[in-house]
Amino acid sequence: MGYYLVNSLDSIYYTDDTEDNSHLLKDVTILMAVYNEDPDEFTLSIEAVKSQGVKFIVVGDSSLEPYRAITEKNGGLFFHKSERGGKRKAIAFGMQFIDTEFVLIVDSDTILPEHAVPGLLSKFTPGVGGVSGVIKIINENTPVSYSAEFTERAREVILKSTAKRGNTLTLDGACMMFRTSVVKDFILSSDFTEPRFLGRPGKLGDDRQLTGVVINRGYRITRNFNVVVRTRAQKTYRSYFRQQVRWSRAGWRFLFRYIRDGTLVKSGKFYALELLFISVLPLSFLALLLTKSYFFVEPFIIHNAPLSFSILFERFVKTFVAVPGMVTRFGPRFEAHTLITILDFIGLGIYAAAVSMNMLVNRLKTFAYGSFALLILLVANIWGLMTVWKQGSWLTR
């Protein structure tokens, strides 16, 4: 309950009140890599980039037309890499041409809102090295889009809580701005372009890796929650699940790395506790569910207890409402454990209210499909851990 309560209250009372408006638009370059993007989606993204009024560069990762024509039509610079090397190498290639104080890295299907650049710039107070906005899933009135939107709004509660207390949880690869001097040398290095995990190539999680680099170099990462960038959800639940598995693998990899290289310590106690809790929560839930399920079926399988609705119901209540095996000299403390369960539900209710406050429309549908998304996230997190060494393709492209 404490976890949900702290994050919910931090989120509800979070305010974007620290700003530095001394930075100029001429100090920013937008950098984008494109590979096999839908031309219509790419056009929308480039038009939104153009509206920011800053210099922008697009690197075609083996993709040439119509991306070059669309970029140059809108006033951008286009560079073509004939051989596909992946997003990291494309970003590194483009970074060679960045000479401004700040660089904004944007995905080729991300749609920036008006005034996104000045909004992100305003958060670069002294000591801040990286800034993101928040992700809004474009409503296509499909179950997957509602599920993805629920995931983002639930995540926003955690992001606001961590941002209020120090470093935000992580930057988003869809839209992240950096002080160029903090990340340029690293992005140009093989540690970024050819990362390895357990001795094998590992291309996942460029945003998480850059988050760790900024923190390790003594800077904070934060967000402007008024900068809402739009993107589309996966088209099917199958691709949505594969996307979550990819993100889960990246999450586990960089959790291990943050522990090993000291990033977790440098990030602050609250950040470290949040990251650890989020990582182990699905595993704890699974362990609790399996334990309770065992205690539920044990009398019937091992002791051949009679089956009836009343016995099954009584066993269900004692197993899933009370905590089995917890006794004192007064016998089972059913009432105490029931109270704990009730308090947990109250904590979840407060958290749900905080999530709801981040939603402007379609709350009922978003929550309904969000419950299914939670199941997908649970399975994806566990499967991501079990297959953390795997690399393969991006799984969703």
C-alpha cells in the first residue's frame, strides 16, 4: 500500500514549476533516424519537426526515397547510409554533424506538439543533462491503442513521482533532448553503436543506456509533463506483446548494468528503490499467486478433502484473503490479514485515481482494456527476464 500511496500522492501534487528560459532555438538540432517507416506517418512526423523552427537532420538507415524528398521538402538535411546498421549506428552517424549545445533525438513515427523544443529547453536548469516529454497514444479506437494508453498513463504516475524526488525513471527514446557535450562522445563510441551483454551483441534500450550515461556523468534527468508527444500503438496484441518483451529485456539488462557500474547508487535512493520495486513486482506477484494456489489445492490433492461449493468457497477465502500459515498463540489472525488485504485494495484504488487524473477522455474503455494490458505486462516482464540474453530483431518492425 505504501508504494502506491507515495507514488499516487507525488503524482497528484506534482507541478512543473522549475524553468530556465535563457536557452535559444538556434542552440538545438533535431536528429532522427528512419528505416522503412510508413511514408504517411513519416510525413506527419517531419511536418511536426519543421514546425519547431530549428535545424533538423534525418539519417536514412538504408532507406532513401521517399524519405529524402519529404525531408528536403520541409527544409531538413538528409543523409543516406546505404547499408543498414540499425538505429544506434544511424544516430551516431548523424551525431557527427551536431554542433549545437542541445540535440533532440526523435523517432520517425513521433509527432511533436507545438512548442515542444522550448518546452523541453525550459527544463535545462544547471545540473540537468537530459529531458523528455510524455507519450500520448493516438486513439484509433482499437483495444490495443486503449491498452497502450493505459500503460503510458499508469507509467506517468511513477514518472512524476520520481521526477519530483530527483531523477525521472528513464528518458523516452521517442523524444529525448540532451546537452550535446554530455552524450556526443559516448554516442560516437563503440559502447553505444556496438553494445554487448553477457559477451553477445545487444542492441536494445538506447534510451535506457543514455539515461544511465547522463546520471553517471553527474547530471540529472527530468521531464516536462506539458510536452505531450504522440505516437501510435502496435496494430495487434501479438506485436504489442513482442514490443513489451523487447522493453522488458532492455529493462532487466540495464538494471543489472546500473547495479554493476554504480549508476543505481548515483541516481538517488528513491530512484533506486523505485527501479528495483518495479522490476521485482511482477516476480513477487507471481510467487505470491503460486504460493496461494498451492495452499488452495493442497488439501484436495494431498489429503483427498471432499469437494463441495461451500468447502471450495471457504478455502478460497482463507487462502486468497487471509495469508496462509501465519499464526500466533491466539491462532490464525484472519482479521488482521483481511485488514491488510483491504488496505492493499485501498492503495490500489488511490493509485487508480491518480492514473485516471492523467486521462482526459475514454477513461472507462482505457481502464477496461488496461486490465488486459496488465496481464500482458506481467507475462512479458517474466518472459523478458527468462530470455534476457536474446537479441534478434526489434520484434515489432
